[in-house]
Amino acid sequence: MQTYYGVFCPPREAVASGILNRPAGSEILVAVSDRVVGFAAFAAIYPGPGLQPGFFLKEFYVSETERGKNVGTSLMKRLAELAVERGLGRIDWTAALSNAKLLKLYDRLGGDRKEDRIFYRLDGDKLKALAGS
């Protein structure tokens, strides 16, 4: 996934430590064959009165060699099963508009595009500045 996003990949030990010490309430579904071929990282969310709680899918990745082999569909199907089993009414996620193949997958799964929304991120120095204000 780090290669896909063009960002630094930390050593294996750092990745394992990050997974083992992830924030409480976050979960990871893993697709495995002879190796890890995909994963979905998600957490339960409670958006407030009148709205249904659900999952927010933060990261979703299938290795390039496994794309088109139903790995992604299987991960999303299992996530939907977990949501229903837990009495949650929705799954929210974001997707890069530039990834046409991924958008087709999400469309096939029945996801409704919410094009009236913009995805924001506050991190790094700007996060620290707001926290310190």
C-alpha cells in the first residue's frame, strides 16, 4: 500500500508495532492466501442523534496481483456482514476520484456516491497549531 501511495514504507517491525498498538476500537479485516493480499481498516462511528451508527472504512487495499479476483468484494461483503450483525446501519468511506477501477468496484457493490461532500484532513503542523490554539 505504501508503494501504491508513493510514501515511505517503515520497517516490518514498525508496521507490526503500529498494528498491535492501533487505537482502541479500530479493527482490521485481512484477506489471506499464501500471504496477505488485502485488508480493510475500519472503526465504528456514532454520528449523533437521529442518524444511524455505522462503520467508517479508513483504509481499503488489495494487492495489485489480486485485483479483479473478488478479494475486494469479499472484504466489503464481510464488512457489511459485520455491520448488520452488530446492528449498525451504514458504512461510510472515501475514494480517490482518479481511481476509476476502484470507483467501478464501489458502484458495483451498491455504494451511493455522495458528491455533495468534500473530504478534509487536518494533520502535521496544522493539527498541532489548532491543538495549541
